[in-house]
Amino acid sequence: MSVQDLKNWQVFITCAGSEIGRARALAFARRGAHIIASDTSQAALDAVRSEVQSLGVRCATYVVDGCSEATTPPIAQRVRIGPGMPFFS
């Protein structure tokens, strides 16, 4: 599999509402990966989700502060990424 072909992969992007995070989410989505996006802003996540879905892949979003011990463990438990453990059903 080439780097260009990420069809059905699931990629977790932190700070997805920022310029760099958004760019990463869109780059992976263009290669066919489904996106799991987190950010502190729901509005920014909504915009990213719309752009990602327009590329024909799925996008789940979570408002989370990656620097917070209160929000990071729950999101880590909720998002299951790995072979044989699909997040999207």
C-alpha cells in the first residue's frame, strides 16, 4: 500500500480546527482516510467536518482540551483505533 492510498484508514487529528490541524485532516481525507477530529472549538470542528465529508469520507468530532487531564482519558477510551477495531460502523 502506498502512502497515497489510505482508503478506510482512521486518523485521529488533534487541534483539527486550527490551520495546521485542518490541513492535516484534509490531506488524510483526500487520500481516503476517515477522520476523527478533536479541538477546543465546536464551531471550528463543524467547519472541518463539513470540508472532510465533502471529500467523501466520514468525520467524527470531539470537543476536547488535549492539555486537560479531565478530558483526555475519556476521549482516549471512547476512540478505539487499531487493526480489527473500527471506530466507524
